[in-house]
Amino acid sequence: MVRAPLTLVSVCVLLVAVVVAAISGVPARNGETPPVVREGAQDRGLGAGAAELAPARRMLAEGDAEAAAASARQFVGHASPELDAAARLVLARSLLAMGEAREALDVLAAVRDGKRSPAIAAAVNLSRGRAHAALGQTANALDAYRRAAELDPSVEVYAALGSIEALRASGQLGAARDAAVEAADLPAIRRTQVAVLEALREIQSELDDGDGYLSTTHRLLELATLPHYRAQLAYQAGQFELHVDRRDAAIRDLAAAVSAAPDSDSAVAALDALIAQNAVDAVDPLERGLVLYHARRDQEAITAFTEALQSDPANHDARYYRGLSRARAGNVPGGVEDLREVARGTPDRELAGRALEQAARWLESAGDDAGAQAAYEEVLAQYGDTEAAAAARFRLGFMRYLERDFGTALTIWADGGDARVQFWLGKAREIAGDAAGARAAWEEATRLDPNGYYGLRAAELLGAESAASTGEIRDDAVVGDAVWRELAPWFQERGLDLPTERAAREGELRRAVILLEAGMTDEAGWEINALAAEHDGYAERLVAIAGVLAARGETAAAAEAVAPLVNAEEEQKWSLPPILERLSYPIPYLDLLSEAARRQGANPLLLAALVRQESGFNPHARSSAGALGLAQIMPETGQEIARRLGWQDFNPRDLMRPEVNLEFGARYLAERMERYDGHLFAALAAYNAGDGPVNEWLATPGADDPDVFVELIPYPETYEYVRRVYMNYQLFSRLYGHLG
């Protein structure tokens, strides 16, 4: 929970973690001024060495800067000036990633602005600026940023961001504020505007410029679209206003924080601040109750929902959440009574079905099986057309399945349902000796949910290629012109003109590519995301954007570009070309991961799947509980693993190093698999929740069946974790598995 700050600086510092590491990339320097290339135009220099340097860029995207540098060096000094310049950019980018700023400057010294295209010259100067800034050479960094903006005005706002950071790092806060004020008026996409204003706000905080800080915070609120971010901004504004005795304004902002995202930490902190100010009436009782419900402060939530019901007895949302809060607080009969009253009184059939299904869940958890079964049957009878019916059908059948009443379970599930019901229908038919019927049900589950948990699990039971292999990961990376050869059939099947799409997207990506060449990957990502949002709904454009980036070896950026298609509705999701499926599920740190898995006896595909879920392959990830790095190892667990591995002088900071973290993660995963005799789901649950709870769950009757075990996991986070890692595991197997 965020608590009230005592100073303006501490108010602002809370923001840094949420907003981004966007402003740490710095940019540029040098030369004469060739004509400016308009935004969207083709640039011969940017295309130089696309195929030759693609492997190096891919290595960078996967976190192996040392290998990327070695790959790029072979083209430095090439007879083609364009390829030489492009190679120097990739090499400098690699060196900066390794902390070798001085050598990066030496590499870039041979590239003269007047001899290169504006885009390449701008990228070189941005890269020089980053290097000078890393060395503390502020004047040189500012000169480089200025030069980059002159050479290509399309990157002016990013050059300005670099200048702001360089000035701030050197202690020139007044000049940094002036630069940020100017940059805030430059044309830019929304995400970049936010970064500029965040930089300005932090500087205003350091200068104790309260009026400026508040003004900038409210400007950010006008731009912010994410509810949790809006809640945080409003909370911080309110806290500062309290600090400077602007109580009325503070109450307005704190109330806005509560309304923006009731399920956020900022909303909880804002509500507590309002309570401390005796201003709780500034928030609607229902909203207050929702904040307290999400914070699991059930008794306070019950009081708030009761107040809402006293004002409006027909407030069905208040009664629904009061029922959930009462049940969770231990008053299951009272909670069930509220939920049944919602089902009887609301005209909203979806809410009615959901309330009755939740009442059944609580009765089941309290051991009232007869009451639960009756409630589930009522959902099916009265609300069979609602989403709650699928959950009720599954739970009703599953209760009978656990009682080994397979005939009744078959009858309940035979009426159809979602992929989960079809999966369990197949399990029940298999037990009943109906192999053909089981197969038909599992085939239906895979059709309904081909890439979801139940569809993938059904495919495994059908005998499809699955993640059962412990073989090596097959690396089929495709870069350069091979990307376009793989994409061509996809475009042809749809009657689309690939060359036209490719040319159009290359033009649109010009600024993002300049930023990538300069090593400003966060900023490039903002541009790519904005472009993808602009083309949302046009699959061919998103595929072409990803193709342009993949051909250059920018695999991480390509994955971002195609994310809207991957996250689309299930029936559309996997109509992607195979190459883009692989880009959507990359395995960074491939060599480190494979070697760590081999040494520790872990399945590399499973380790990759686990790391994707734990950290999204972010080596700097830190959980609220204190887990660190790629595999999210707790420091105390790291100490134990280090002892078992015989590592001397282990420091928890070592867990932020990918090679250490992957080694420890592989060891811990292998130990869990060994402890649970290869029971995949139990091992994954233990990785997330610990051995103690898993041992208890395994003692439950029926839990010797791995599928039953998963359904019996009572921790929502662990239940979802096991399913997610399994899905990653199966998808990685399909895309990368060497099954032999």
C-alpha cells in the first residue's frame, strides 16, 4: 500500500516504477546538414545490411550483447559505406549494452554526418549522445542530441528526452526543466508525451516546484488512459495537495483516484487518506465498498455495501459484493442469502446467473454438497443461456466425478458446454470404456479452445505432439529476405500485394527504426505500439510491420507489433504465418537457458515456459514479495540453491544476472520435478506456492489424477499459474520442440 509522503520528492518517486525505463536511453552528435527526409519516406541507409546484420540484431534482442558485438564486427570497415555505417551502429549499440561507452564512441568516430543519409546520421548522433551521457560528458551529449534533431526533425522529441536526462544527471535541474517545458510542446505520440511530462514532473519535484508539479500531474491526467495509472496520478496529486494544505482540491483528487480503479493500490491509499481526513462521504458507498472488497478488508466492505443498500435497496451490485464479502469473512449463510436475493431481484440475467453460481461455490466450499448441487442445478435450469451456466455445469459434473459417480457426471456433461466441459466429458467417457466417445469429446475441446489450457491438454491426451519431449530446443530463427519468403504464401492466399504492404510499412516505421539503430528500444517500442494501434483490425498491415522488423533481426520489436493479432479472439488468433507464431512466443537467452537446463537436468522447454510466466523474460523483474530476475528466485531460496550447488560468496544481487538466475531456476525446477516424481502440475504448483501446500493438496482424494489435482488447487494465483505455464510449455513445444 502506498502511504502519504512527507515531501514533494517522495510523492514523485513513487511514480518511477510505474511509468517506465523510457528516459534512461540517451541519444547523439556531429557533422554537416544534408536535406531532411520527410516522415514516411524510404531511406536507403536504413535498409543497408538488413540481412547481414540481422543475426547481430537478433542476438541483441535476445540479450546477448557480447555475441552481437562479435557478429557486427565482421562488417565494420566493409567496402560498402552504408553497410559499414550500419555495422558500426549495431556494434556501438552492443557495446553500450555492455557498458563500454568509450569504445562505442571510438567505433562511431569514423561515421561522418555529411557522408550518410539523414536517418543514419541521426541514429549515429543519438547513439553518440547516449555514449557521452553514460560517460558524464554532458556538453558533448547535448551537442549530439541537438545535431540528431537537426539532421532528422522526426526524432526531435527523443533527442530532447536525451538532453533532459543528461542535464538532470549532471545536476543542471533548472536547464533540464526548461528543456522539458519546451519538449512538452513538441509533436509526439501520446506515450512519448507522457514520458516528457513524467520527466518534467520529476524535475519539478526535485526543485520543490509544487505548483509546477501539480500542473504537470493534471496535464498527465488529461493524457492518461490506463485506469491504474490515472488512479496513481490522482492519488499523488491529492497527497501533495494535502501536504500544502489544499484540502478541498485534495479531496477531489483522492475521490477521483478511488473512482478510476477501485482494484488498485492507489485507490486503497486514496480511500485511507479520505478516511483520515473525515471525508469518506466524498466517495459513493458502492465505490468505497469495491475498493475495500478488492483489498480483502471484508468487514469494512460489508459496512460500505450496507450503507449503499440503505440508500437504495435495489442496488444489486452492492448486494452482490456484500454477499461475496460476507462469505469470504466466514459468514457463508449470510453471503449466500445476499447472492440468492440478487438472483431473485435483478433484471440482469448475467448477474443473476453469476450470483447464484457464486452462492453454489460458497456452499460447496463450506461442505454443503447437497445445497451446492441444488444451486448449480438451478443455474442450469433458470439461467442456462448465461456465462455462469458453463461454470455451473462443470462444477456440478465435477462434484459427481469426485464422488466416482461417473454415470451422472456423463449425463450432466453430455449436454455440451465449453472446452472445459468437453475435456472432462472425455475423461468420464474414457473411464466408462468409451474410447471413441472420449476421443470425440477431446477433439471438440481442441476445436473450441485450440491454444487454451483445456484444448492443449486434450490434444496431449489425444496423442498429439506435446511438451513431453526433453530434447533440445530447435532454433529455427529466420531473418533477412527469408522472412519475406515465409510471409509470401500468407499474403497470396488472401489476395494481398506483399510488395506494396512492405513498402508502406517500411516508410511508416522509419522513425522507430532510427531509434532501434540508436539502441533506444523502449522509445522505439512506443512508436511501434502506436503504429500497431493505428492499424488495429488490419491483419495484413500488422503482419507486414512485424515482417519489416523481423527481417532486420529486431525480433522483440516484431513480437510487439504482432501482439494485437496474438491477443485477438481465439478464432482469429492462430491464423498467423508460422514465422509470426514463433515471433509471438520468442525464447530470449536461448543458449544460456538451454545450457542451464542441460546442466541441472531440467527440460529446457519447460524452463522457458516457466520463465515466460514468471518474468516475461525480463532479467530486471522484481516481484512485490521480493522475488528476483528471470525465474523469480527469492533471495533466501537463492542462498539455499547456492549452498546445494557449492557456489562460494553468493550475493542475492547475483540473481539479477541472467546466467545465474537461469542456473538457479533450472536447479529449483529440476528439484521440484524430482520431488514429485515427474508430476508436472504438482512441480509447477510447488514452484509457485511451495511444497507444503502442494503436499496437502495431493492428499485430497482423487488428486493422484493430475487433471483432478489442478482443479483442486484452492489458490487462484497458483491455479492460473500452473495452467499458464502448461500452455506456454505446449506452445513452445509446437514452435521450438525437437521431438526426435
